[in-house]
Amino acid sequence: MWARLRRCGSYLPDELVRRTRARTGPEQQGATVMPDSTPTPAARLTELPKPVFADERATLYLGDAVELLPLLPEGSIDALVTDPPYGLSFNGQAWDDASGFRESLSHIDTSEMSAPEVFETWCTAWAAGALHALKPGAYVAAFGGARTWHRMVRGIENAGFEIRDQIAWLHTTGMPKSMDLSHAIDKHQGMQRTDRVVQTTDHDGVLGATRTVLSKGTPVTEDAQRWEGWGTALRPAFEPIIIARKPPEGNLVRNVLRHGVGGINIDDGRFADGRWPTNVAFDAGQADALDVLTGTWQGESLSRKFPIFRFDHKPSTLERPRAFGVSHTTVKPLALMRWLVTLVAPPHGVVLEPFAGSGATVEAAVSDGYRVLCFEKNASYVPLVQSRLDR
Ligand SMILES: C[S@@+](CC[C@H](N)C(=O)[O-])C[C@H]1O[C@@H](n2cnc3c(N)ncnc32)[C@H](O)[C@@H]1O
């Protein structure tokens, strides 16, 4: 795998390549080497720690997925459904920025890498661990961020997975994180807008302190007038879900018969009067917007051609649990997670979620009779997962 990585990017540390060469032997060097499923070389633990939660439905380990994944028994997992960090420093969370990724990659010299390169290397590392743990032919459904998913896809591919598809999750819950250029110019030039009104709250219970601009105020300088109406970001309304597969062992049919994985569960993934599952999914707001724009066609609304999953801008505690004053900032809709699990995992199979967060994947899988194995690095989210399992 590392030989392939070396060709994909020039930043892989020599140390890793040397270690891998020692493992693969001189005869393979320079040849086209198929990625192997050998776990990350510098695993610090030698076996899985005691789980922080375990019953017949779910097992949760507290720890770093990059370190723990290689410790799972090889070829033991039926599907990976995951919502990993997007590498966007979401709300200043360390788990979503290069510092968190560098912590996971302490066995690799990342000092010369840019933040996107660190993110890709980190994705490669967790994906390599997942490749090891999954059965041949097992499917992956992994959320990505619109600005960074290309790095995650490269990481998943670098590790040895086949990229099979991408589901577009279209929703209405995103908030634009845009700079008001006109106001920034006034500030830069030392001017204050006397009629600007901003409301700040210390804590809104989930996202920490917030600022809401109630009135932008009147531009003061000539430059600010010229740039009035300009910003730096669109409102996010799309998240890709990457569908990948561990290469089957030879012939796919034989692989399915031998390992019980390798296909997509089309029939159980059907929606709205039995339609074939699509690689586009909507929330109700997006579906409404589509119907308003397009009206009906042959007597039915266009949105009926796509699966629709309800998700509120301010999710209820059913969607965003709270325990000991903590809730999670990036919960995923339960119904969407159930659909994804159904599509890629065999009935009653073992689903892996290395980045549990508040446990949306865990609850989705358990409620449909799958077994779940999950990891989470942040101890304060463990009670959230447990609260979902207690329902
Ligand atoms: C995007 S959130 C998952 C949210 C989840 N889908 C939910 O609905 O609550 C990603 C989670 O991965 C965790 N995380 C980040 N880096 C990790 C690592 N190296 N190993 C394990 N967990 C990690 C973060 O603490 C965070 O809770």
C-alpha cells in the first residue's frame, strides 16, 4: 500500500516506506504492488482495550480509531458506515482539525505536510485499518465535507478500497460561514457602523457562543460601498457520502457466497412505492424546494423519485441527545443512517463506526437488528451513545 501511496503523493515519510519495504521484501520494490491489508505499522497498543460499553447489540471502545482499527480481527466486519471528521475545524473543534489528525499520526513525521496533506494521510491511515478489519467485498458508506471530501476519497482509495459511487445528501440545515467583505473593509479602515446591530449569546446549548447580525448597517467608506453584497461562502446544502468496497476475493459471486458481503441491498433500500434506491437523497426542505420549482410531472411531484429523510434545523433530543450538559455539534439524521446501513450491510451483520460521536450510526444499526462495533476518541460523548442505546 505504501509503495502506491508514494506514487500518489510525494509527501509520504521515508521512514514508513523503509519499514514497509522491510516487510514486503526487495522483490516487490518498484513493482505495481496491490495495496495490502497490513495494519498501520506503528500501532501503539498491541490489543484492544476493555470496551467502555458492551452488550449483545453494541461494543464501544474509547480511543483513537487510527490506533484501534488495526487491532480488530482481520476480515471480521460486514460493513463500515461512518461519519468521520471532515477536516474543516468545525466550530474550532480540535477533533476536526490538523492538530487532532497529527495526534493520531504521531508515528508519522507530518511536520512538512500542509493541513490538507495531513488530513489525507490521516484518512489513508484510518481507511487502511478499516480495510484490514472488513471482509473481502464489504461496503463502506462514509460522509465527507464538500470542501475536503476529495482528500478523504484519495485516502480511502490509497488504502486499497474501490470507489463505487457517491450519494449526494441534499439538505437545508447548513448555515453559511461567510465574511461580509464590505463590513470587513470598513473595520480594516478603522470605521464603525453606528447602525449595525449584532446579537450575541454566550451559549446556545450546542454550538457555544453565537453572533447573529440583525442589521448589517450602512457602509461607511467608498470601498465598503463598492463591495456591499459580497461574501466568501455559499450556504452548504450538500454533503457527499462516499460508497466504496473492499476488493472482493476474485469472482464477486463466489465472494458473496463465501463471505456474505459484496452487494447492495436494493430491495430493502427501496422507498416511495418500491422505487430503486438513488444516489441522491433529500431532506424534506430540499424536497419541497424542488417541488415548488418543478411542479408536478405526469401527475406526481418530482421529489417522489428520491428518498426523503426528515431532519430539522434545530434537531430534537431524539435526533441530538444530551447527557451531563453535553450534546454533539454534528449529529446525522437517524432515518438517513438507517437507510445507509440497510443498503450496505447484510441483515444481522456487524457494522463498524470508528467515529461514533453521539452514536447516530450506532442507534440506526441497532434499531434494525445489526450488531455494532464503534470507537470514539472523546470521552464526553460516550454517555450520548449510551443514552441512545438505553432508548
Ligand atoms: C462528525 S463526528 C460524528 C457525529 C455522529 N455522526 C453523530 O451523529 O453524532 C466525528 C466524531 O469522531 C470523533 N473522532 C475524531 N477523531 C477521532 C479519532 N481519531 N478516533 C476516534 N474518534 C475520533 C470526534 O470526537 C467526533 O465525535
